[in-house]
Amino acid sequence: AVGWGTIWKFPYLAGEPGGGAFVLLYLAAVAVVGLPIMIAEIMLGRRGRQSPINTMRTLAKEEGLSHHWRWLGWMGVLAGFLILSYYSVIGGWTVAYIFRAAGGSFTQATPAEVGALFDRFIGDPEKLLAWHTIFMAMTMVVVARGVRSGLEQATRYMMPALFLILLLLVGYAMNSGKFVEGLRFLFTPDFSKLSGAAVLAAMGQAFFSLSLGMGAIMVYGSYLSHTASIARSSIYVAAADTSVAILAGIAIFPIIFANGLDPGQGVGLAFKTLPLAFGQMPGGAFFGALFFALLVFAAWTSSISLVEPVVAYLVENRGMTRVRACAWVGGLTWLLGMGTIFSFNLWSDYRLFGKLTFFDAIDFLTSNVMLPLGGLLIAVFAAWRMSRKSSEAELALPPVGYVLWRVVVRYVTPLAVAAVLLHLTGVLDLLR
């Protein structure tokens, strides 16, 4: 779950609506919406033991329900496919920044120089396409070979190392002279700066950072041992992911204020702030290259989780080999990713609905619509349509724990998601 959505996306989303209020909403969304749905999604995956599409088809048949529930699996697979198309582009940026950091591009650089370097980089479609291609190839090679044979073992060491580097950055931020101001921005809520869009973004980020509603958690649940505790695993994942997100914010915002930067810079925030820290600290070229290398591993594991559901479906239902399925999925995703690349240069003046670039539109559709809607339907299926006997047997929780989960996922979670989605469509305004 810990990937670019946690370290890249959380800080820039928190920076746009004023920090503290967004963070508070995000934490509430993780606790009330994200965690209960993660438990439900892992439960469905482990009970179905197949790709999300086939899992929903099998479980619906087992419960005597309509076969149309398979479309929930399809929606998750499609969301993951769309997210991967731009995730690969951002992942390519990260690979490129390993070499920029190692080559000393950030050493003693000013904020203006770091910003200009990033702007030149994303303004060159050929370079972006090359790095996008490299990252997509990295993802598909691992998925074609199988995750366990290499990346899983590497991740055991890479993810704790990434956590330690984040702590190092927090230590640097503490000496930036603006640490208290950064903490105040991140943890002091100013609800006057919130809008309906920010509320929607906070919930969407909870889904995005926890990888919910896109089939990834369901397909990983299908590989989970029957002896593992679903609830405990979910709590560990949610706690670790949220901790990394908060640490990223604690590291980034003091650096922003110390250099007189705008916290609402958008998608380039991490690429314009973290290099400043590495450029000023002793051994910054080494630590910068190491940080971006570890971040590539985090993004790599997340990209694999995005593509695995559709590859698993093609292997199960179309009789493809994993290699052939990866070639098809990778090629189509790579092609769609070109739209994101062009959003930052050749197509930057073309807007959908008056203000959204191609990248903005794909990101909004997936994070703020498809993932929450998928999560809502998972909650409905797990708590309302699936028999109590089935869910009790799969979760194996103490009676009090099971009742608490069932009440929350049956009533609180769906109402919270539905209220935010209704705001999105403007229905609440009409009802008023």
C-alpha cells in the first residue's frame, strides 16, 4: 500500500486546501471508511481465491445473488488500469531523479533552480516517454515472472530503509528553522479553507493510498493464508501507510516554508522540495539518490498491485500465459499513459470541462469517483448481501469485534461514502 500515493500525493493534496483540516478529514476517512472496507475487501478476496472479477462472480453464486455483481470486479480492474497509466509516468519521474540526485544536480541549488529543473523535465515529452517506458517495463517484467521470486524479498529490506530515510528528512526539517510552522500548517485545522472538493479529495486519498476499490487488495487477499488475521493485517497496513504519509508531510512542509515556497504547488511539490533538502545536507547526493531509489521500489510494488488483477483475469479466463497477458496490458497502459505525459507539455492548454487536463481528469475519475464507489459496493456486498455465517467464518473475529465491524461497514461507512458522492453529483444541493 505504501507507494507514491502516500509520499507524493498526500503532501500536495494536503497543501492545496490549507493542511490541518485536510489531514484531519483524511485520518477520519482512513479510520471510518478505509479500514472497515479494507477488512471487507481482503475477506472477499480470500474467500474467492481468484481475480476480482471471478471472485465476485463466484461469491455472488455462492450467496445466491445476481451475476451482475461481477461488474464490481470489472470496475476495480478498470480503475487500476487507469491509475497505472499515470502512476507509471510519475514512477518514471522518480527513476530519473535517482540519476539527477546522484549526479549532484541538487547540490547547493536554490529553490528557483530546482523548480526550473523540474519544469524543464516535465516540459520534454520525449524524456518523459523514455522514463515512462522504463518504469512500465520494470513493472511488467516482475508481474510476468511472479512477485515472490524477487521483489517481495527485496521489499522486506527496502521499505524499512525508506522509512529510515524519511526519518532522516524529518531530522533535517527540524533544523530548517520553520519546523514549528510546518507542524502548525499540517496539524492546525482551518475549516474555513475547506471546500466540498477537498472533502471528496480526502476520502479519495484514503482509498488511493490504501489501494482500495481497485482490485489490488482483493487480489492480494486471494493469496492470504487462512491462518492470517484479516483484521490485524488491515490495521497494520492502515497504520503503517498513514504513518508514512504523515512523516512525508512533516518532512516536506517545513522545507517548503523555509525556502519561501507555496504549499499549494500541486503535483510537483515533492520534486521541488525534497531535492532542496538533499542539496543542502552533507552527503546529500548519496542520500538523495538512495531516497529516490527506495521510492522507486515503493512505487514499483504499488504498480504491480495495480496490474495484477487484470493479468490474473486474462490468465484465468482467456487462457493466456502471464507473459502474453503482461504484454497486452502493459502495451495498452503505456499507450494511455502518453495522455498524461502530454498533459504537462503539448496538451497543457487543452482542458476538459473547462479546467481539467487529461491527467487531472483521469486522476479525478479514479480517485474521487471509481474508488469510493467501488468501496461503497464492497461494503454493501460484504455487510448486506453476503450471509453473516460466511463473513463470520472468514473473519474469525471475537463476537464484539465482529459486531463492531459489521455495524460500521453496514451503516457508518456506506452513509459517509454516499454523502460525499452525492455532494459530487450536486444532488445534495438539489435536495436543499
